[in-house]
Amino acid sequence: MRLLLVSVLLLVGCSVQQQDQLAREAARAAITPVLAERFPGVPLDPTLDCVIDNANSVQIRALALDSVTGPTENTIQIVSDIVSKPETLTCLAAEGLPALLR
């Protein structure tokens, strides 16, 4: 809880762009274990980029909050929803698959 309070206080002094970047970084922390467990062997960095880039702001905020408590069933559902978007699948095909084939 203390970490959450400190995070909120830090965000208050940030610009909207800085807040977005911090939320995206926090969301990455929640997404990483989900991808590692659900999609073993998939290159994490390009996959994370595709998921983050195709998440909407509500999803980013929810995932950022999940980074404080750790992944939950909600985290898994949000990541699954993002991964199944056509634009995420296109990104994964363009960015993730080539990394896997290297």
C-alpha cells in the first residue's frame, strides 16, 4: 500500500506524457510473467512491445495497478484480450515471429 501511495504522489508531479510512460513501464512488469507463463518460448521484448502498443489507456492503467499487487486473473484476461486483437496479432507476426526465427 505504501508503494502505491508513493507511486501516486510521484505521478501527480509528472506531465501527461511522463505519466503515460510510467504507466506503460509498470504495465510491462505485470504483463511479463503472464506472457512467460502463457506463451513459453515467445520472445518477450517484441511481444511486450506489441501488447503495450495495442492496449488502450484503461487496460494500461489496470495493468499498471496489477504490477503493484502482482498478476491476477484480471491481468491474464486483459493480456488475453489485447493479444487477440487483430492489430496485436499483426504486430506479433511482423515483430515477434522474426525474433523467434533468429
